[in-house]
Amino acid sequence: MKKLNKKNSPSKSDGMMHPDQIVEQSERPKSGRTTSEEANLEKERYYTEGYFSHAQFISYSEQIRLVHSLDRKDVLEIGIGNGIVTDFLRKAGLNVTSFDINQHLIPEVVGSVTDLNAIFQHRKFDIILCAEVLEHIPFEYFEQAIANIAGTTNEYAIITLPRCQKILIDIQFAIKIPKLPYFEKGLCLSIPNSNIPPNHYWELDSSKETKIKEIDTILKRHFAILDSSRFRFRSYHHYFILKKLTAN
């Protein structure tokens, strides 16, 4: 598939200003990278110590598990990072197209999630996986990104977002009774946290507008929410399994 970038990708048809035009012409935001910074991160960044952590591999495995649970073959992964999820899904027999704003990561298609519909005008996917991506763009573009994802999927989308919280207790356990499946349960207690990592513009519950209830309202304008919860053993990440509304 031909690689696209900001210079040769189709222009947006909705007339809305692209985040590049706002973020890079104004004063640098207190948090979040500019679009150019995000697009030019070195590949080596995705192999630093934090990416070898237990929590990070839990996030990878949960993403793979959620995609597998939907039992579809044609997948678009937005934000490929170091490619672990894409590689595993391909080896499992799925047809995965990789998409990222950063050409250094060598995705099959280079572009911004805000341009998704324009880039994939004549292509739809059974599942779109967008994990830990949308917090890297200003929140004012969140619904535009969700609408683009809805317009590019035939059926499902999986969105994951970080939660702005301080975790006090996170307990996960499983009980095995002979001849019955594992009974798995978890308990997580957290309190609000005002600190957002400098590479994020926002997180779930980081403001009134980003409360989960408000995020649900936005998502429901484009999707039915089939499931929504924290990742087990990785409570910092919250996932949404979405099914496209027939009207989209």
C-alpha cells in the first residue's frame, strides 16, 4: 500500500482546521507534543526501558485479546508504536494495516487520525484498533477523530485511553473450581490526579469535559458501546469496545 504523508495525503473535505494549523502557529501548549514533534519521534524511543515493563506488556496482550474476541480478520491499527501488536495479529492470521503519523515507525500508511476518512476514502476495515493515541491530540479534535474512525470501519472499533488517577489499590485474582471455568475478579480504588504526562494533552477524568460520562456521550453519537472497563492488571488504561451505528 502506498505511503501517504502530510504533503501528499488528500486534503480534508469537511473544511475544519487541521491541528497542525493551530498547534504549530500558536504558543506551545503546556502539555502534549506538537504534530511535527509527534511525527518525528525516533523509532528508538519505543524500545526504551518503560516499554519492557510488565504493565506495558499487559497493555499489548489486552489489545490483542480484545481484537481476537471480535472474531474479524481485516484490522486497521492506528498508532503502531514498536509493532508488537501488529506483528502478533498478523502471525495469528489477521490482515492488519498499520497506520501512524510517524514515518520513522515504518507504518504502511503515514497520516493523522484527523485525516483518516480522506486517506481511506475507498477502504473500510472490520475492526479499527486505536490504543493510547487520542490523548496525543488536543481534546477539541477528539470527536472529529471518533467520527473519522466510525467512517472508516465496517463494524467495530476498539479505543483505549489513559485515566488521570492515582491508584490506591489494584487487586486481581482468579478462583478455579474443578470442572468450572476460572472465576476472575478485580478491585481497583483510585482518586483523582491533576498531573498529566507532558506528552499528553488530556486523559480520562483530567477535566470536566473528559469525564468518562462525557466521553460516553460523544462515543454514543457514532457507536454503540458494547463494553467499557479498565484493563485487568493495568488500571491506568481504560478500553471501549464499540460497534458502529447503522446510520454512519
